[in-house]
Amino acid sequence: MRPLNFEEFVGQEHLLGEKGPLRRMIESKRVISFLLWGPPGCGKTTLGELFAKAIGAHFVYGSAVLWGLKEVRSAIAEAQKRLRAGQRTILFLDEIHRFNRAQQDALLPWVEKGIIILIGSTINNPSFGIIPSLLSRLRVFTLRALRDEEVLLILKRALSDRERGLGAFEIELEEGVLELIAFLSQGDARWALNTLEMGFILAEEKNGKRFISKELILRSTQKPLSYDREGEEHYNLISAYQKSIRGSDPDAAIYWLTRMLESGEDPLYIARRMIVCAAEDIGLSDPMALVVAVSAFQAFQVLGQPEGELALAQATLYLATAPKSNSAMVALEKAREEVREKGSLPVPLHLRNAPTKLLKDLGYGKDYLYPHNYEEGFVEQTYLPEGLKGGYYRPSQRGYEREIYQRLLKWWKDRWR
């Protein structure tokens, strides 16, 4: 059911509509190399083929999974011959992000000289898989997943087309079957068509027709969650998870946790990000948060799946509902700035260790005040190098840090005025 022309193509109106950039390129015949970035089953390969047909170019399909430098060089040599004969070549490289740096580098001069019109396709964010020098030579077009009504249109065409679809067969559908397939497809037309075909193959005869029910569709197939542990979705989901914890939304945090677990993310990776959240976003407003996060990490190592997921869920909810403070992170950054700006300032003599008589004679450790000899275990003295005023750590007024604030205010009156 692959479209034979743009009239049959469904979706991507933002690219192919009246003012769409791909349509404008086709109409003007002025073509540049570009990259199609979008989810599976949204029409990337079909667009490449139709584009070549529309501008009268020779279409060469290559898969970055199967091709190497040998195949690329061969395709370019053939493209040079065609160009001398007056015909342009579109080299379509599917899953181009799977090419390594050397293979992508090999494309640069031929794209630059216009020997080939390169169309790359990828389901991954180009920022993570395409080298900058190649990316700068390509226009990136983002394709979206098809809407349910667009997938529904494709399914109806498949049912009615007698040559390329199932129109030559007697088929009876339970009401809502096509809508169910469209909904489950998550915008993937290829998956939807395969699912319809699977339903046709498994359907039983009923009154001389093949009967496809919703129960049959649900029983025979399941759409996997969209995820790539090395791609953009990996970073998107973990970002949503951490920001939900930081924003104190336990429902959102547990949702994103479940999404990642169900998609096959490494649970220990999630647990490590929990530890980051505990230190960065909660800190001393609830010192137990770090203990809980580390304990969840260790608990999963001991229990594994599925029981260990409960430990991750419990820790997620604890972190999301804990008071928040980034004072530890801020203190670290302020201290780091001062260290970088002022370098290796000498340690005050009274704070230095004096294990030998020579060092004692030089004043190491002299006049050091031992805090335990004073009431409440505190005595005011200088701990920073000369010339530094401190003020890096400023506790919030949330959770346990309220107590820390009052304590520091009592001890370091001058510094906290």
C-alpha cells in the first residue's frame, strides 16, 4: 500500500501543503540535500521515493545498517556517470544515524559538490547521531506521527484496494476495529497495516466472510512503547521524570518511572538519577532523601525485577513529596567559582597539621581552638583562608533546613547579618 504519488500520500501537511518547504522545492526543481527525522511508519522512505520521481532524479536506496564505505563509493561513482549524462541522483540513506563518523565524513565532498542529492532518514534526534559537518550541509525536516484519522484513512484504503490491498476478499469487521488499530498504532502506518493483515490471516470464517474482531486484534498484537535507550526519547523521559520530582508531583513522577520501566530502561540507571535528584533538588531540606535513594539503588541490586521496582516506586514517591532545596548545589558552585578565581590560597597556620617538632616550631596548629572544649561544642574562629568571607551556603527555610538556618544564625552572627 505504499503510495505511488503525492495524491495518495497521507499526512505531513506542514511539509507538503501549499506553503510546505518540500512542495516548494519540488515545484521549483531547485533541490538541496536534506534529512527526514521522524518516528517509524510516518512516510520517510516513501517521501524520498516520491521526491525523486517528482524531480526526475534516479533513486538509489541504501540502508546504513547494511551499507559500508564500499557501497557508498559505488553509488557515488554511478551518480557521477548519470550526472554527466544529465540526470541527477538521489541517494536515500535509511537509518543514517547508524553510519559511523568515517562513513559520514565520506559523504561530505559529494554532497558539497552536488554529485548526489542526499536524503537521510532517522528516527533519532540528529543532534545525537549526525556529525556536525554533515548536519550543517543538510536541511532537517521533522515528520510527525500520523493522527488517528490519517491512519484510519490508510486502513480503509487497504480494505478497498483490490490490487494492492484486501479489497478482493470478503471481510467483515466488528464495529470499531479500524479505530482500535489506528489508536494502538501510535501514528505508525506500517504497524497499522501489518496489524490489519495479521487480523485477516488469523480471522475465522463466519457466513462466508473473514470476521475480524477487536478481541482478535488485542490478542494477536501489541504495540511496543516508543523508546530508544540511546536516543532522544531516553533523554526526554528521564528529563520529565527528574523535573516531576523537582516539581513535587508524585503522580507525574510515578508515571514517567513506569513509562521507562515498561519501555525496557535500565532500572539502575533510573536509580542513579534518583540519587542525583536527592542531592541536587532536595539536599539538606530532607537529609533522609539521599539515604532513601541510595537504599533503593541497593535494594534493586539485591531484589532485581519485578520486586525491586517497588523500591524504585517508593523512593520516587518519597523524593517527589519531600521538601526541596538546591542550597548544596549552589554552595558547591559558589565555592568552585572562588577557588577558580583565587587559586590555591594557603591554609591558615592554626588549621594545619603539626606531626613534627619542626612544624610546631613554625607555628603549625598554634592557637587552634578545639570546639569540644567549649559549650555546645562550638567556638568561633577562622576556618577560611585569609581574604575570603564565605557565604556560599544559604539554607532554605524549608524542611530540616529551617533548623540548620537557626543554628548557623546563632553560631555565625557576623557572617549571617
